[in-house]
Amino acid sequence: MKSLPSLTAFAPSRLPGHLRGAGLWLLAIAALLPSLSAQTLYWDRNGATAGAGVTPTGNWNTSGAANWSTSSTGNVATVNWTSGRDAVFSAGTSATGTYTVTLGASMNVGNLTFEEGTATVTANTLTFNRAGGSTVDVASGLTATVNSILGGSVALTKTGAGTFVTGGSGGNTHTGPVNINAGVFEIAKTAYVGGINNAAAVTVAGGATLRLNGAAAYTQETIGSLSGAGTVTNVGAAAVNFVIAGAASTTFSGTISDGANDLVLIKNTGAGTLTLSGANSYDGATTISAGAINIQNASALGSTAAGTTVDSGAALEVQNNIAVGAETLSLAGTGLSGNGALRNISGTNSLAGAVTLSAATELQSDAGSLTLSGAVSAGNLNLTVDGAGNTTLSGVVGLGTGGITKNGSGTLNLTGTAANTFTGTLAVNDGTVQLAKTGAVNAVGGTSVVVGDGVGGTSTAQLTLGAYQQIRDDAAVTVAFDGRLNLNNFSERIDTIAGTGLIDLSTSGFLTVGANGGSSSYDGTVTGSGTLIKEGAGSLTFNSNISYAGNLTLAGGTLALNGTSLTLGTLHITGNSILDFGNSSASVLSATTFIIDAGVSLTITNWVHMVDFFYATNWTGGTVDTRNAAPMNQITFAGNAAADTVWQSWDRQITPAPEPATYGMIFVGAALGLVAWQRRRAALAARA
């Protein structure tokens, strides 16, 4: 080794003027070196003889047991322990065996280093008190055990590639953060006590390990927070609850695993988020009682053996384009800050396990898409889906009498091959719900569907079809003024329609109302070139003016115009029906094309001449100005005979107008009466 320059070289008198201040600092540092060196004491049971002894068992005291050396080789006289010094086990290289160090009283130590043999420290309390933090360094290949209680409030950092074990039956009282930078930090408690403080921030660096290896009575370890990229594992004699109890938000990208006995991960108390981005393999359950666990790896929740529970007010967050396997979920509540008990943060993510609701629950997709392919079940509880992102439920949704409420601007897709069985209301308050069950099974298990919340604002709600026959045929559908029912070129049969919103028949969609004999009263609008079909014995009443290019088919019951106008592409009568023009004010029905099937009758009620009007630009099979012949005589105006019905050539009105000859006779009679009256008046004037 090259020799160091003499400190006299840095004497201020020998330095240039501009460096003399630095020289004074160097001399001050040099003066401190002996005292700094004296901070470290080496375990030495061998007196002034070099080395500590092969098995240097002994007592650690501040008096009466001179078992410490100021020399790293142990070749000077030993001294008593001085409180707060750094302790190194051992002096020299001779301590290769197994030995025990017994604390005669509670001791304060700065840093703790194990360089030789297999040491066990026992009894009383060992308190770490170095300002700025203490280290425990265990050399590679060694295992050092401290069964004494660990105390202090400074940061405790594990260094060295060896294993440090904190054991015994007493709970450690150390309250500072724990940093596991290298090797293994093992907790081997023999009782139901903690090895790390419940509020401690724990960091496990990449390549390092926090190992839980307690006896059968050791069943829980609680820490404040977990971060780092290392390993956390349970290899002990019992399943262990590994509880994260602090409020800090941290990320752990390492691995959580277990052996024959499970590690159970619990996020408990505090609104912080634990982000898990590594591939974990623990078999125990995961419970989120407070705050959130954010998973960014398909195996972040470990194996799928035990499932995950999210309690009310907590959340499971998903992101990073992951496909989680058949992890069963138990969900409750609206989540952390009302953002969903299950929350898709970003990306395209999926979970394949069954989902059980233990209370009314909200799912939220902030962005991207979330797919749940397992069944969603609950005992008579409601499910809310929210967010600007998309959500897909492809399993059976069975909520008992509970319903689904859609909030947020995103899309909820109800897909799959088996019918949903929930019987509560499907309420589309905002965004879109797309019904896309294949095999003509019901995506909506209940009889009540409401589209739009009627609140107004800039948001709209849409219920759109992605397959045929998605709603029960005995369902009542209400479309509020801010709602839209979009057939999307599919067909649907419902019982009743109501509301002031929009029915979009699309280009070729079919909407049948009255499928279960119900009566509808609709105040909204209709658009598209598809077909609206009225069937059953009930009535369909339009309370607003409606104009669309598509078709209206009357297959039975009554179509009522309540002082409104109805303009259509085609009016097709396929079953005996009634057309009611209402009792209030004028009603007008105009069809570009009118068709009435053979053998079918249309009865028109409450029609008033020159007040109500029934126009058909084209009448398939009809002949203008012709009476008492089919198909004209298939239409009967109340108070008139079927033979009176005519399709007038001059205005294309269908009306029970009298024969043209009758009009002429009435005109001639009126003219003759006028002439007679004028003549009589002239005669009377002449007599006067």
C-alpha cells in the first residue's frame, strides 16, 4: 500500500495563501480521526491475543466484562462496552464457530456488523441510536441472530449479503424505517409479536429479502408501508397476515411469495395506495380494507387460490394492459373517494374470476377498458358502473332484485352467451350501455329499463343494441329527454315505451311495442328508416309530433294521435287495428306509402271532417276516387260505412267523404235555395 503524505504537508504555513483556510479544515478533520476510529469496538474474548477465539461466547456489558477490543485484529487489551459505539463481531479471523452474546442489560449501539462465525445475541433490549440511522451488516454466507428486543427510533438499514434474524418471543420496539438493502432480513418470532413496527416504512431493495419465518404462534406482521424491488416471503410454521397499515402511497415491484403456509396480504387503514407491479406467487388471500392496491402485473395478486376482498371505502385498481386469471373478487361500496371498489386506471385490462358483491358496489373505468368475464352475483344488491372508460361484463350478471346503474361518459357492454338474471332496473343515466348477448338471450333480466336521468346538461345517455332480442318482451322502457334508444340495425321486442327522448330505429332496425299486451304513451321523437311495430291488444299513444322516414306497422290494438301529427315513410296494417285521432285538437297522419293487408280491417275513431286528416301519397293496391272496393272498404270511419271510404285524388286524403253526385246535389240545392230567397226578397220589396 502506498504511504499517505505527512499531515505536515498541509500545515497552513506551507500552503499558498488562497489554500490556507482549506488546510485548517484538513487539520481539524485529522484531529477527529482517532475519535472516529474509537467509535468502533470489536467483539473479543481472547484478550490481547490476536483474534476473538473460535467460539467467543460471553456477556455484553458496560462494566465487569471486558470483551471488546479497539483493534480489528484483537491484539490489544480488551475493554468494556461504551454505549452508542459501533459493534463488530468479531476481532481477527478466528471466530468461525457458533457463539452466543448475552446482553447483561439493555444496550445502545450505533452500527452492528457480523463478520465472523454464527452469532446469536440474546436477552434485554438492543437499541439502535446512531444519528442519521444505524446499519446491520452481515457478511456473505453468515447468519446472525438477535433474540433481544430491537429498539430505537432511527432508520435501520440491513446491508451485506448474509442473513440477519430478529427472533425471540418479545415484540421489537424499534419505530424507525427499515431498509433492507442486501441479503436477508428474517423475522423468526416465536410468539404473536411483531418484528417490525406497525408504522414503519419498509423498503426491500432488488436482490434483498424480507423473510417471515416464525413459529406456529407467529401469525401476523404489520408494517406501515412497503416499497422496493426485492422479495417478501413467508416460510414459517403458520400462515401469516402481512398487513400494510400506513397511509403512504408506495410501489413494490418485487416478488411476494410463500411456502407450505400462506402469506395473506392485507392493506389496512390509511388512504394510501400500494402499487404492485411485480409477478407475485403467494397463495393466501388479499384483503383491501382501506386505501387501495394498484396492480400492474397479471400475477400481482399472487395465485388465484384464495381470491381478493375489497371492503367498503377501499379499492382494487388495475392498469398496465394486464389479463388477471380466475381471481375471485368480493367487492363492496363505492371505493376510495367514490371512484369505484374496482377501478380501471388505464389500459386494456381483464379479470376472469367470479365477482361477488357483499354490498351495493360501484365499478369505475377511468380510461381504457375493463373486462370482467366471470359471473357477477349478489343477493338483491345494486351495481353501478361509472367513468369515462369502457367496461364489459361478459359473465352472467345475477343481482337478485338488484339493478344496474350506468353513470359516466364511457360504455358498458353486456356480452356473453348466457342470459343475465338480475331483475332490478337497468338505469342508463349517462354514457352508453350496449346490449350484446349472443344467442337471442336477454342481456336485461328485469322488466324496467330507463334511458336518461332527465337531469339535463351536456351529458346524454344511450341504450344501444349489439345483438337481437336483448330485453324481455314484458319490459317497460322509458326514454327520458336526455336519453336515446338506438336499435343499431337490430330488432327488439318490448311491452311498453314511454318518455320524451329519442327512439333511433337506425337504417334497418325493428322495435316492437305491446309484445305483452301493454299500452304505451310516448311524448318523444323517432328517427331513422327502420320499423316501429305495434302489436297486442293495448294502445300506442303519441303525445308529440313525430316525423321519420321509416315504417310503422300496426299488427293489432290501437294507435292513438293525441292532437299530434305523425309523418311516416310507410304505414303498414297487418292485423285488425284501430286508428284513434283523439278528442282534443286536430291530428294529422301522413304516410308516403300506405299498405293494408288483405282480410285486415282498420277502424278509425274520433275523426272530425276538416279537422283531422289522414293522407297517403301512395296506397298499394288502392284506387283513387273509388268506393266500396278493396282495399278502400277495409277502412271504416266510425259513424260511416266501409263503403264510404275513399282515397281522394286531388289531395291524397283517405276520408269517408260522400259521393261526388251527392256533393253536386247539395250544391244545386243550395244554389236553388239562394235564388228562391233572392226572388222572394225582390217581390217583397216591390210590394212595399
